[in-house]
Amino acid sequence: MEANNEILIIGPPGTGKTTFLAQLYGRLLDKKGKLQLASAPENIDGIKSAYNRLTDGEETESTPASDNLEVKIPVIHEGREFVLHCKDYGGEQVRDLVALMEYDKTWIDRTKMNDRWILFIRPAEIEQRFDLSKKGYAEKDQKQSNSSISGPSDQSQFIELVQVLLHARGTGMKGLIETPRLLIALTCWDELRTDLTPKDILQQKMPLFTQFIAANWLPEAFKIIGVSAQEFPLKTDEDRDKYLDEMPQNFGYLVLEDNPKEKDLTRLIEESLTL
Amino acid sequence: MAKRKCTKEGCYAPDDFCFELASPLHEQCQFFVKTEATEAPAKAAKKLAAAKSIPWTGEWLQPEQLDLLTHRGTPKIIGLVGSSGAGKTSYLAMLYSLLFNGKRIENWDFAGSYTLNGWELQAKTLQVQEDGTVRNPDATPSDKDFYSLYHLALRQDGFLHDILFADSSGEVFSKWADNVNDPAAENARWIYGNAHAFLFFVDCEAIIEQRGRAKRDIVQVAEQVKSQLRGRPVVIVWSKADLAENMRENIVEAIKRSLSETFPGAISLEISNYSKSDSDQLCHINNVGVAKTVLNLLANPQPLRINPAPIQTDDFFFLYRGSNGSK
């Protein structure tokens, strides 16, 4: 089945959706990447504030929960012109899908109309569990102390999220999934300080989720890559100066199979389009 | 979103036609409009308009919820049988924890679950706390209406299988073993009637503590499981096997002999929640091995061998074997 070129970026709060879109826009303006700006978008309201903040050497702010903004950017990819619909929304919406176990019309339309999904996961923030299957031996606590026990694990939340989104789209799991094509982007890659591949990192941080994706998608219909949209945090004046001196479009990279430090961020879109 | 209801008695608008106007235009009805004021606007702020709820909640499933799965095949139910404290729920907790941390059931790929919260809740009992201890899992409620079905969608050779682990309290099973018609053992009866395979738990710790008495309970439950088994597979699970060396040999022998007579050819596996290293035979390999063994038995059912009963009659109607038979 032919998949359309509509892309949906899915990510819980703080996974870097807005930062990536702002950086992507900078690269498109630069016209050096695989994807280039064809003509100026009518408005860039959705990413303007993030784009401006990065230009000032500031970190982007989180998108308000109820925001649903869309920026339509006309782009050229390999001689073909089309419109890239960049949807930015508050990541809380994604968290609520699983927390409330319900979705609204917006999300039904989003999941149905976009045949290419990009799932943003921030691996450095995935909480690791320490239990008997890892530790080996522990004394039983006879008092049944109710010391603070955290909620559901991040790993189970991501599995549930994908199950919910597939349900909203009406995609069954009886057969292997071809559409939606799934690109898993491990964001804030710089935080990991690792030489491992994105696939290894996902397996290490969320083995059950990795198994879940591989068991349900056709091998050629999903891919795992790494993204560092910002390259480093903008916490010190020194780092901010770098952004002011050399400009944001010179920072950020992708971790791809053929290049572990690809500076052309537009290739993330290309990777999704060629799945 | 708070659902609006009609104030008029006997009217079920908006679920049904308006009682007053006998039409779907309940919005125009005077009684319906009145209720509008009682709407709670605060709730609408978080929950979005026209939200569609998802048919599963993540909590364990009840028997009446199985239609959630039947559209894509027949779910296979694995019944966990064993006395109270034998480690049935702990086994499920350990199985999920092992999968969670990267162990795999060979040839059976995890393809999702509608009871993730249920699994998570049990797995938490194995989490090591800050003071280095683990919580004791709470006993499964012995309420006769208490069902907990844990779902796993597993893909084997490209085919999706829905597997449900049916857990209930051991107490209920003991009651059922003494009297299958005990009104307090409704869930045990349901599991026994509907399961496609069984995990039969033998508690090593109980054998150490209760010695010969433990055998009596095990044999009683085993005989009851056998009575209407109809060829369904049984896997014998010796739980808390890290303590196995403390069991009296003669009692172990007697139980083993009895079980091998009751379930001829059944596979036995020893499991434990404690491990010396990764991977540990009792903990890492055998806990997953129990799942693998029972799943493989479910996927490759043993053919039923039916011996044709010789016909003892002189009636020509029953004796007729067709033109071939007469040759």
C-alpha cells in the first residue's frame, strides 16, 4: 500500500518536538540540506517563538498543553515539491491519551491522516527499574511498608501509547503493520554520551517496547535513529555565546546508519519519507 | 465530559429518543434544556469534547470483557492452580519483570497487552526498595467474584495469539478441590471450565513447613484437576525451589510419584524468584521456560486418541459398513 507523505510527530512533553521543528526550519532556510525551502511559508506562528529563542541562544519553552499549531512549509525533496505540515502541540496531550485512556476527534484525524509517524523518545529520561529479576536476592519486608511506589513505568506507557494510537487509527495488530510507517527518534542524544547505535540504546533502555515494535511492524516499515537537535544544553553563557556567534543552524546532528554524526537535520524527514 | 440527562421520568435522552417530543430532537425539549444548568463546566476543561474512550483500561480483564479479543481470534486461557501462598501471582510478577528487563520467550514475541497496569502492579512487588527489601505480594482476594486475567499478545511465526493468565486466590482452589460445587468457589469453577491449559503449582516451602500434610492438599487438588481434564495440558511448577534441598526426600518422592500417576507425561519445572547470577537456572531460565513450555503445548496440541468402541449389536442398521465394508 502506498503511504501518503503526511508526517505526524508524536512525543510526550519534554522530548524536544518544538526544538527540533525550530532547528529544522533553520536548516530549510539555509537550503543546504536534502530538503529545501521552496517558498516562504505564509506564517510561522507555530515555531516562531522557539526559532527566535534559539537565535538568541536560549532554550525553547514548552508548548502550552492546549496548543494545536500547524506550520505549512513548502519544501523541495529530490526535485519534487510538496508541503510539509509541521504540527506542534502540547506534549501533555500525548500523556493524557494514556492517562485518561480516551482520545478526541483531533487525535483520530491525526492518526488517520498521517501515514508516517515519528515517535520522539528521550532515552536519558527513561526510568530504569530495579527488581528481583535483576538483583538476585533481597530480604522480604514483613512489615509491608508502603514506601513511595512510583506509578506505571515509562516503558509500559510507551507500549500503551502506541496501542492507543493504533486503536485510534483503526489499525489492527493481527497482521504485521506496513502503514503507518514508524520512525523512532531517540532525542537529546548528546545527553547519553555513548558510542552505541540507536537500536542498541532502545534495546537497552526499553527492551520490552523494542520487542513490541519489532513483533508488530514489518521490518522495512520502521526504523530507529538518534537526534540531537540542539547538540548541547544552553545553560551557561559560554554555550549561549556559541549559538550567538555561530548561529543555531550549525548545531545539532542525527545518528543514522550511514553517518553517526549527520549535520543535515532535514534527513530525519527524508528518513521518514523513504520508509 | 458530564453527560446531560433529561429530567423527565422515563426519558432516556440523549441515549434514546426524547420521550416528550417522540423524536431525536431532544435538544428542543423543555425538560432536557432544564438539565443543562447542572452541567459541571470544570470537568470539561480537562476532558475534551466528544472524547472517545478506549475499550481497555490496562487493568486485568474480567471474563465478560473477553469480547475485546475475540474479533481477532480465540484467546487461550492458562489457569494457575495451587494452594494459597504457592506463588501463583509472584510467578506472573516475575514473568513480566523478566520480559520487562529484556528476557524473551523463545519463538514467542511480545506484541502487546491490554492489561499493562495489572502486570505493572504485580511486578512492583518484586521491586527492590531503598532499604534493600522487597514487598510481600498481597494475597489475591478470595472473593468468589474476583477474577484477574492477565493478557499477553504474542506473535509466533507471524501469527498473533492472545494469551490470558487466569489468576485467583489459592484459598478458592482449596475449597473447590474439597467440593467442586462450593458456592464460594465460583471463579475456580470458571477457570477450570474455561482454561485451555494449566500451571499446577507445588509449593516447596509448604512441603518443608507442613511436611506430610502438604502432600494431602496437593494430591486433593491434583485429583480434582484431573477429573474433567479432557486432554488439556498441565505443566507442574515447583515454586520457591531455592529451598528445595530442605524438603524431606520421602515426601518429595511420594508427591512426585502421585503427580506422575495423575498427570502422566507432564513436564515439571522448578522456579524461584531469587538468583545467584544472571542467568540463573531457577530464576531466569525456568520462569520463562514455564511460559514457553505451556505455550508450545497450546500451539501443538496432542491429538486426541479415540478408540472406536466395538459395536455390540445385531441390528443390521448399525452393522452396515457400506459396499466397501462387505468385501
